Amino acid sequence: MFWEREPGGSPLVIHQILRGFSGDEVVNGDWTLQVIDHVAGGTGRVVRWNLELTSRYD
């Protein structure tokens, strides 16, 4: 997902169900959260995040 926002404003909260694993592939293993700030002059922070996976292989 990509959001382009100006500095300031309210926190961005994303709640979305991901349905991108065809055939319910194995999802166990290492996952990476990547945060990139493309807006010059602004600052931000990740306060909290989580990833919850449900799979037939678990």
C-alpha cells in the first residue's frame, strides 16, 4: 500500500485483510515491515504495528 500525505495531520490507521496467497502457501518465517518517508521536511514514527496470519498450514 502507498499513501502520499503532507506533513502533519492525523495519524494514518490501516486495517485491511490481505488475500494474496494463492493456494494458501506456507506463510511461516521472517516478515519485514518497511517504512519509507517520501515527504521532505516532515517527520513521523511507527507507534505500533502487528501482523496476524491465519493459514491451513499452522
